[in-house]
Amino acid sequence: MTQAAKTSILRRRLAPPQPRRAENEAVLEKLMRVEMPRTADVLLALQAEVRSVNSKVVTQDEIVEGLVESDMISLMTDPDDALGLIVVDANLKAAMIEIQTLGKVSTAPASERAPTRTDLVMVSDLLDRWQHDVHEAAKQQGVADALPIAGFTREQGLLGLRAVELTLDPGRYNRLRIAISLGGGAKIGTLSYFVPASLARVGGMSEDALGPKLRPHLMEAPVEMDVILTRLEKPLGEAMNFAAGDVIAINAEALGEVSLEVRALDEVIGQARLGQVKGMRAVRLGALTGAMGASLGSDAASFDLPTVKDANASIPSGGPEISDVSAAIPGDEGAAQLPDLPDLPDLPELPELPDLPELPALPDLPGP
């Protein structure tokens, strides 16, 4: 046995134990290692080898921070209008284009330029076939429910980095990252999928548990929520003199510290930001806190409120981005300290008008 082989065995024995993965995840990785190279060979005569398949739960902020200008990003949707992303890095994009234009994958570094619509047209067929073939293989193996991208289809068009931040709702997402060796190792590319994380999958609940069975019924139970902008402490004498039309000054910091409270539990379950939707007052939910917020999961930070108490507004599902109105509301100075308007100058007296002439008498009307 060579020294290199002995060193390799020693490293494996000394390495920390790898975390055990679910049985379905191992099956998914195995079928991807078979189906994706087969599809690439049949469709483009592209030699591909799946090096690794990793899944992880990430936040919307982590998705945005991990993207670069050279990534090819497309939107995915499912029948319930859930939004996801498919991201092709520069190496994978270059390999797909080179095999169709040069007949081989070069070892030259991939260009860091932004992708174009022409690039998307050249790689879209293989992307769609990969997604379709993996899904079909997962259904045959009986593990389609464990496939995060099951039911999602790619939408036409490219998505810019700024559009990703505006399109994806805050919350948690399942990331499926596949590293692929292309052209016999000439390039190593990465294909990533991002789909909203399922509460059942994140919580590790089985279909036989009581929670998933009760969940559809519990979701219809009414829950009263109060959106609290701020809390004030005033002397009793001042409070007794409050009258309609009084201006009560609040700190500007309160606009970014709006809280969502469940009345029955008397518990703050999340923080929010004051804003507006279509001219109506509303709040954008941020991170959830407390026991109820933890049970919901941070991906529930984008759920809709049917009504916003004392805010006279509602947040429609899938509505436009809520704009921040912090700068539009005065702080401690209040609205009463606006400058006085100048007095208007005196108007000149109007001259006397002459008398109107008398009108002639009207003729008598004929009789019947």
C-alpha cells in the first residue's frame, strides 16, 4: 500500500462523523447522479457528472447576498403560485453554451459577464429536461414528496439581482445545490434551486402525526391581532384633557418598532414596519418572536393579515411592496409647529355700479 493511500485511510478514520441524512435524501441524490448525466448526454452530448447534492434552509437575505452578477436567475412557480428561483452559475452556463457552439467544453475560465436572453435560450432546454426527468424518476421511486422542486416549473425570462430582492417574500427557503463536473472536469458548475420552506418538512413532522391532520382545521380558527405602533405614558391630568383633533407627538423610532400582538395570549409574536399599500395604511411583518412565533417559523413572516386593527388597512396576498413612510411622519416636533402663513394684503374697495335701465312692459298675451 502506498504512503498516499495510507494517509487517505488515516484521514477518513480521524475525520469527524458526518451527519446522518434522511433515507429519502440519499435516494434523491442517487437518482440525480443517474438521471442528470443521462439527460445531458442525450440532449447535448454533454459529459456531466454530479459531484455533490446539498440541501439547506436559508433566509431571503442569505439568498440575495449569495448571488452575483454573472448568475443566470429565473423564476419558478407552482400551481399554488408559490415563488422559487433557479440559479445557474457562470461555469455551468459557459459549459452548456460551449458544447453547442464549439462542440466541447473548454478549460478557459468562464466570463463574469451578466447573462443575456440568448444565453437563456441556449440553456433552457437542458434545465427544463433536468427538472422534468428528476421529478419523474422521484415519482417512480416514491420520493417525489421529498423533492423540494416537485410541482415547480420554470418561468420564461431572466431575473436581475434587484428583482430577486423585490420578488421573493421574506422568510425561509429550501436550497438544493447541485455541483456538476462538465466536459470531463474541464469546468465545475453549480445549479441551485430555492423554494419556500414547508413548515411540515422543517419541523420534521411525519404524515402520521396528529399535528398535520389537525392543521387544516386549526387554520380556520379566528385569531384577533392588534398592531401596536407605540405605547405612551402621560400624566393623568394631561390624558383627561385629551380632545378630538389633538396632535400627540411620538418618537420617530417608533415607526420601525411596530409590534404584532395576539390579544388572547397577550403576547408579542412579531415585529413590523409601518408602510402603505395602494394608499392605505399597512404593516410589513419582519422576524417573528415569542413562543407562537417560534412555532410558526420565520418563514411565516410574510403571511397575510386579513385586517389590521386600528390601522384601517389590509395587506392583500401577493400585493405590491410596502413602501416605508418613516420620513413622511413628523417626530417629537409634531405637526403643530408649521410656519405661519403671511397675512393677505387689503383689497381695494369696489366702485359703485350705475343703476340698471327700466325694462319695457311686456305685451298682453292672446286669450284662449
